[in-house]
Amino acid sequence: MTEREVFLNHLAEASGRPRHQLVDHPFIPINSLPQTTLSDLSADELLNLAQTRSEALQVEFHLTSQKKLPQVLNVWLKAQQAQNILLPTDPRLSEYGLDQWLAHLTPTPRFWQPNAGRATNLDAASHADAAISVGDYLLAESGTLTVATTRGQGRAFHFLPTHYLSIIPRSHVVPRSYQAMKAYRHALQNGTLQTSNINFISGPSNSGDIEMVLIVGVHGPLTVSYVVIDDA
Amino acid sequence: MPIKTSDQSFTTRLKESEADKFMQRAVAKAQDAQWDKRTSSREDLGNWPQWRELGEQIRQHVIRYLPDYLERFSNNVEARGGHVFFASTDEEASSYIQQIAVDLDAHHIVKSKSMVTTEIDLDKKLLELPDRTLLESDLAEFILQEDDFDEPTHIVFPTLHKNRDQIQTIFQKIGYTGSNDPQEMARFARKYLRASFLEADMGITGCNFAVAENGLINLVTNEGNADLVMAIPKTQVVVMGMERLVPTMQEAAVLDTMLARSAVGQRMTSYATFCGPAMPDEIDGPENFYVVILDNGRSNALGGQFEQVLQCIRCGACLNVCPVYRHIGGHGYGSIYPGPIGAVLSPVLRGYELFGDLPFASSLCGACSETCPVKIPLHELLIKHRAVMNDRLKLDHSFNNTVMHGIGMATGTPPMFRMALDVDHAMSGAMVKHDAPTVENFSNHNGYFIHAPGMAKGWTDSRDLPRPPKHKENFRSWFKHHQEASHD
Ligand code: SF4
């Protein structure tokens, strides 16, 4: 018998309950609060809530049109006095109409490169003072941005840079984690998403470990901004 | 540091905790601040009682089918290319992880906060190996490590017992020259730890919830250090208590929000991550991924009267409402799991010989049970521990039972209750002490007990107990006269 079988049999014995009963007793939640909470909000109410809740986390929140997106990004980069810019290799940058902007961006950004090695990409991320990512969803309830790791936008992309901004389409502002989770589970199950990592990010990193005084910016970015593109 | 953190007797630990006035003030301040934050974040979610029911249901369901969920989870981790090790004891777990460091020739280890790794004393075990560096990357754990692995005092705020001056002194040992300003000290830690992250070849994390449906690990933090531990080193070891399963990512999301609201009064922690071994075409994340699933005494609770303790999601809310914890802090308990949850869990994991005092470190006020997001009836489990101990140690609890029964009858039967009020003053005369009235004994000038009998003895060991007032002066008489006077 394998070490796993010995371990699991011991648990079954200790509990007095036989193994392999789950198939007939799947988990069925006793209420539907995860999906019904905030589900009655209109699109405008949802956006307002997302903004209020994000700002409560000290997130800089922008709503803009696709046309004005380059301008918003330029203002942000200038405010960060960005010298080392990090961008993802992701088709969504083109979808958001940023090709022209990219071609003229100074200083020349570095990209998270799918074909470069770990060391090159970690070096780019750790030297970046400003990173612009493409986000998947924004959860209105908690001001949370979600991103799944891809070849062109790795895990450390969201944590090593000093200042961080993420672009999210307005149609992807959802009430809460339930809706984002539903979409991720669906995409993972049907294979349209292949990832080893999904991040839920709610504002800048922080800690209360020294006398419970709130310190913003510990290991992750010191500041976080969300830019919602009004694609409605 | 294993589960037991002190060789001193319970009473010695209590005396030391009592003398630590900074700790008491810090705990009181933290409890009060957390009370407001926790309450408002739960109100803001709405339907908190129903959320608790859901949280309880998720946890109870998983515990009920635990072997099946562990099987499903481990199959899915392996399908993703990870390895799973089932450890029955702390020694098995820490030796296995030590061997990974040897086999993979890993020399620079970074960790994120994990109670379970503290439980198996992992840091010391890894540092036994030659030429290894190991750094705790959570700010609080880093402070404790640099203070010669001082013991944590709280499961969510491990450095609650340290003030900013002490932390400044600790940091000065590693080259800090700045002030005692928390922000400045945190920036120093960020810089210091960033260098270690970038050279790390092995990362160790705990696990808030393990997702059975897809083999991913769910971790929540506010600092972002766990995400760097999961992104940069090529090897990641996850250490988890065997009960930390959830069926799907949906249930993990439910528990994450309940955990964040209960632990720190936030809607979500800054980071909540679902992660596994890196996929072949991803750039960062662990290429070598190990999950160590630990029993270490947890199975003692399965199928028995303490099974509900396995529902715990380690939010620390029960510590934050506990009047006993408020006075004795974490160190008073002598376990890495302090507070009400520690008083229930520690004896389950390691038995009454080591932790038999803890179930008595409670006023049984029930505040812990009331706040617990997954509805663990903590104070009832403490009473059960006491009863089991009485039975095991062959102590006769018939006296306690008789006294409680008598009190129940007397207070529940109006004529008997009135009779008791008539005579309690007179009957207590022989046992009380009288002093001349002063400001200090203003409310005791009727006399007071210094050595009360039976169950009240514990109270009079450390406090005075006022003598019951004369019949005509007691509250009921006063209220009756007051009512009569106002009708006139
Ligand atoms: S027992 Fe309940 S309140 Fe205490 S830490 Fe566990 S989940 Fe939180």
C-alpha cells in the first residue's frame, strides 16, 4: 500500500466513515449568497461601487475612453517619473488601440518576453519603476483586480515593479469574486485558459505588523492604479 | 519552534504576562481596533449569519469527506506535475523538506508566514544543513527571526508584543541606521528582503485553502511576500494541515472573504492567489512543486467530540474578542496556537499532559463562539475538554456537577431564589473581612471575601469578592421601593 493510502485509510478509520462517499454526496451550498449579493446593481451602480471601493484601498481609479487611454497612461507614467517601464506581451494592448502609443513611448519600455528566460524577465520586473498590465476582471465589491498568469505576463510582473497600473475593460467590471471565479473555472475546464496562477489584487501591499500602524507598500508595489476603459 | 513554546509552568507564564504592561496595552488596543473594523466589514457584507452558515457548511462537508477530498486534490496536484507527501508527524514532514533542500542543492530559502511550518519547527531543521540561508519574508516573522526566533504572540499579528523601539534595536543588528518610524523600518525590510528574494532557489509557503477540483493552492496575504515566494524560486514547497481543503475555487473565494473580514476587517486581503507548479511555457513560478500534507495529531479530532475544531480557518477573531487573551497575551498560553482556538486545539494535537491547563484559561463567556466565522462552538469544546480531563484523570466531577445543579435549581425556582437572597448576607458573615470604609473599598464596605469556598475560590485567589448586601439593601428591594415611590 502506498504511503497515501495508509494515510487516507487511517483518516477514514479514525472518523468511522468509509472512503469514497463523496460521489454520492457532492457539495451543494445551503444558500446562494455568493452569486446573489450585489447582483441587482445596474452597470452604472456597479462602476460607482468599483470606484468607491477601489479608492478606499488607496487605488488611483480612472475611467476613460479607448481614445483617451494613451493620454491617461502618459500622465501616469510622468507622475511616476518612470525611467524603467515594463509592459506585457499581450494581444490586448493592440485591442485597446495602443499600437501607435507603444511605437512612440519613451523611455523605451521593456516587455515581459515569452521567449526570454526567467533571469531576463525577473531582471526587467525588478528594475521596473512602472508596470502597466492588462487585467481580466474588476470586482466591484472589494475593488479587486484579477489577473491570470500567461506566457507574456508572468507572476512577478505584478509584484516586483515599484508602481503598478492595470487596464480593465468596463464590460469586465463584475459584482464580486463569484462571477470572476465562474468565468475562470469555465475557461480552465474547457481549455480556453491554461494557467498555473491567478492573482486577486486589492490595492497596494500593506502591513500592520509594527504597532498596528498601517504601512502601505511592503513587498509588492508601493502604489496601484486601475484604468477602466469605457467599452460599454 | 514546536507547538509547545515554553517549559515554564502555566502560573509562571501567567505571572510573566501579567508583568508585561506594554503587551497588555498593545493587545487591548488591537482588540478594540479590530472590533470596530471586523464589525463594520461584516455589516457591509450583509447577511452575516447566513454567510456563517455557509462557511460552516463548507468546512463541515470537507471534514466529513476529508479522505476523498485529499485524494482528489493530490491527484490533481500530480496531474499538474507536482509532488504530494503525506506526513503523519512533524518529524516526517520536516525531514522530507530537509531532504528536498539536499537533493535539489537549494541554498537560499525564503519563506512566507505559515503557522504549520512553525508547528513542525522547520526553520531550525533547514538551518541544520550546512551553507544554507533562510529568511522569513513576512514583516512580522522577519522581526521575530531577527530577534533570535522569538515566539509569536498572535496567529495573525505575531509581533503584537513588540514596540517600535524594540523593533528598531532588532533591525540595528542587521545594519539599520534609521529612526523608529514604522514606515521607514518597513522600507528597510523591503530592501533587505528584496535581495534575498532575487537570489532564492527554494520557497516555502503555507496554504490557506487547497482546491480539490484543480490542485491549486490558495494563499492570502497583505504584503505580497508570498507571491514573490511563489514566483521567483525554482522550487516551492507548500506545507498544509490536512484539513485545509475546499471543493472548488468558489468555496475558497467564500472563505477568503470571510477570513479577511474576520482577521483584519478587510473585504479582501491585498493579495489572494491560486497557484500551482508553473506550466511548461510560463516564465516564472516553481518548476519543482511539492505539497506536504500534515496530520501531526489532527486525526485525533476526527469522528469525535472535538471534530469541529478542524473547521478553523485561522482568522484569529476568537483571540481578538477573548478577555483572557487580553490579559495574558499569546505567550501566556505556552502554545504556538494561543487564545480560544489554541486552548481547544493544542490539547487535541498534543494531549492534556502538555496542554491540560489551557481549557481552564477561559471565562466561558462565549464571545469566541459568537464571533467565529465558521461557527465553531469554542467555549462548549472547552467545557468538553474539562469533562474529558476529569474523566481521564479519574477525577470526580460529581461535586462540580452537584454544585452546578444546585445553583441551577436555586436560580430557576423563584421561592428558593428569594430565600437565598434573604439569607446570603447573614450566612456569609463568618467568611468575610471588614475594613474601615475608604475610597478603595468603597463598594466593599459591607465586608468582602478573601478566601471564598468551592467554585468561587478561583476568583478570590486574585480579587476581592464583595459580601452580598443585606436583604433590605439588595437590588430587588431597592427596585421595589423605587417603583412604589414613583407610583406614589
Ligand atoms: S476558531 Fe474560529 S474565530 Fe478562532 S481562529 Fe479559528 S475560525 Fe477564527
